Amino acid sequence: MTFASRDAEDGGAQSALRCDDTEVTWEEADAVLRRIANGLNALDLGALRRVAVFGGNSTEAVLAYGGITLAGASAVPVNFHLTADEAAYIFEDSGASVAFVDANTLDRGRAAAAASGVSTIVVWGDAGESADPAVHRWDDWLGAASDAQPRTDLAPLPSLVYTSGTTGRPKGTELPPTAFAGGADIAEHLDRLRENSLVKQGRHLVVGPLYHSGPLVGTRLFLAGVPVTVLAKFDPESVLEAIERDRIGSSIMVPTHFQRILALPEDVRAKYDLDSLRFVQQVGAKCPTDVKAAIIDWWGPVVWESYGASEVGTVCRISAGEWLEHRGSVGRPVSPFEAMVVDADGKPVPAGVTGRLYFRDATGRGVVYHNASNADAHLEPGLFTLGEIGYQDADGYVYITDRFSDMVVSGGVNIYPAESEQVLATHAGVVEVACIGIPDEQMGEQLLALVVRRGPSVTENDILDYCRERLSHYKCPRSVEFVETLHRSAVGKINKRALRAPYWDRDDESAPAGR
């Protein structure tokens, strides 16, 4: 029995999935999921059984993720902004043999597949006809697959998500045990998914892109029988409209979403009934204090915050009520994690003293990457850092005050400056370059390139265009400043913290985590 058929017996005509004007009933979802699972199981998925999803938010994307899980395969979410070369790296590194794409990513997906050995591409949307035998239109591929009950004796596999982590090139990390329901087979996996605390909150709203870990939760709730509304693209008023129209009970958002929703005119905000909201989880980055206070004042105690990373899941959590008593905190550690703050010599410091923030995973797992060495392999088993500086108060609440790694968090998206630096270093007019995060009112941070140029003929547009031709735009600097020197140390190192310092007001309580 697939997940939807149980619901279809009682309410097959009820809305299961919605994106913009497209709506799918439970009965329709069940039929599509059967065919996706059977279609995948008819293919040779290889030993790792990896299937990439390289497309924008849509009903098809959610169904693809669901069908992949029901096939006992491992989904590989791929950022739909990536270039063909960037996508090819993830296709190949993950070991994917099949890729689901949409009309907008088809050309890049086909090039990436050819370069990485992916043999089957399934495309939805208005993609036109293709002579490529590897490319199959969504409806045609589903129509050729069996609609029989899929086998449920296969073992469930966690998704493999790609994150910059603490080094420049994206690394794959399987959903950790704190986020993966597991189970001996697909049937038990579905039963475990239904135990998720969000299941009882009602219809779920996916606001962010599904290639991120937070929004991806919506695909697991869908498999648990929770109706889901997906925004094809974030728009602040559309969020409020969807909450009222579909009586949304839960959602996962990042601080930038809060900021843009709060920026709506008061009369627009007042138009919508948000009383159905029961749980909104903020993830992605520490929220500016004034923004967090404003959203709690408007939405009330339904707002929670989870601090963590794709590699480990949630390591700290805090409710709205706790946050009002411990303003600025990201919460207390949750099992199996405990926090520790150390000085420059690695020695623990007392409560209230700022230092490098580490976490210990009591299971001993810590951070694990696919096809890559563990960045924290030099530490004791289970000990890891997310690259930030902070302190713990006497009550055990964790506060983030700075970052000692170079990663920039913009709109909840991790950007590693090394990727842009490596590209810009090959520009003929660049002597040397360093990219840093600077404040951005909407996104929390934006990437700035500090460039020592060969002459005044090199312009900001030259630098930005050069980078954007070679990297996804979101990874590239938003602006460029030309400088005389990067102030390297005697041993040739660049002090990123010193370069960032002039751009950040340390007394500004609303400054985002990381500086």
C-alpha cells in the first residue's frame, strides 16, 4: 500500500498537493507515485540508488521526491540555479543514474548528464520535443510505467544533500539520523514518518526552494499524509495569501522571509487571516533581534527557531516564549547534542565568556560527508563546529556573536567565498582578491569582492560579469571594491576577520550571526 491509497479510501478527492493554480488530489497523487516508484525500479539505479532532482518548486518536484523515496532510492536535491558544470559535479559525485528536471533546467541538465554518466532524464513542463534518447517527457515516462502496487520490502534511503559546509567545493551529506526516519523497509518508514510532530499541525506550506534541507521537510510530511502547498517562487504577500486560503498549519522559513513579509504595508498585512498557523520554524541563520521580536509580536507563540546544519540537523532549539526571556539566543542544545565553548587554546571557558562554539554528538557520529574527508577529523569522535563564535549563559542557552570560518550566510543560503575567489583569481586584470560577507538589510549578508587590480581599466562590471559567466549568480559577489592591498600577514595569510571588521557595527544588536 502506498501512502496515499490509505487517504484515498476516505478522501481521495481531497486536495493533497497544490502549487500556484495546479492542484493534485490524494487519488491522483497515489496514481503518480505508484508509476514513479515502479518506473525507477525498472531501471538500473546502481549500487547507491541515487536519483537527482534538478528543477524548481512544483507539484511534480514534490511527487518526484515522494516517488524516489517509495522506490527505496536516495534523492539528490540539486540547486536549480547551478550551471551545467556545477550540476555535473554533483551528478557525478553523488553517483546519480537518473535525473528529474524541468523545462528551465533541461538544457543544463542534459549537458550535466552527458558529462557525468547519467543515463535517464525525466522532464516536466513545456520542454518541447527532444531527439535525445536519454530524455523522457514526464507524462510519457509515467504512462509507460506500471500502475501496480510498488514493492515495499526495499530499505529506505536518506536523501543526499549538498552543502558548502566549511570548505569551498560542495560536499554531499546524507540526512543525519536526527532528520531521517529510517525503518527496516518502506512500509515501516512511512509509519515512522507519520510520527513526526509536524503531522498533527495541519497543512504544510513550503516557502523556500526544495533543494534546501528545511523546505525538503515538506516532501516527508507529504509522504506522511499531510497536505502540502508549495510556492513556486517566494513572494511575501503570496505567503500570507496561501496561509489564509489553504488554512496552513505549519511552515519552515528563514529570517529573510520574515523580513520581507514584515516589510509589507500594514494594510496588506492586515488583510489576511493567519489564525490557522500552529507552528512556524525559523532555520538557516540567526534572526536579527528586531525582526524576531516583530514576527513573534505578530504571529505569537507559534514561532520556534532551530539552529543547526544539513550535516547534523537541529542542534539547538528555542520557543517564542523562551526567546523573549533570552533575546538573541538560538536556544539550548537538544539530544543527542551538547554545546561547549573553548578559548584559542581549546580549553573550555565559563558561562557568559565568548569563545569558539563546538558541539558534541553523544552518538559519536558528528559531521559525515560523502566522498570527502571529515573537516573535523582531527577532533575527537562526535565533536564538531559550525564555524561560529558565541557563548552559553548560566541557563545553558547558546548565543552566536561572530564567525571564525569564512562562510557567508545570505538569505539562509550558505555561500563559500573560496569559489568566487578561485574564479576571479584567473581574471587577467586581478592581482589578488578576497571575498567577504558584509551586512545586507534584506539578506542578512551579501558577498563583497575586495580586488587589487592591475589598472584602472578594470571595472566592477568586468569583475562581476566574469564571475557570473562561470558560477551560479548566487555564489558571485554582489559588489566589488578596489583596494590597494589585502594586508597579508608576514606569512602571507589574509585575515578575513580584519577585512570584515570595518563593515560591521558590533554594537548593532540586529546584526546577523556571523559577525
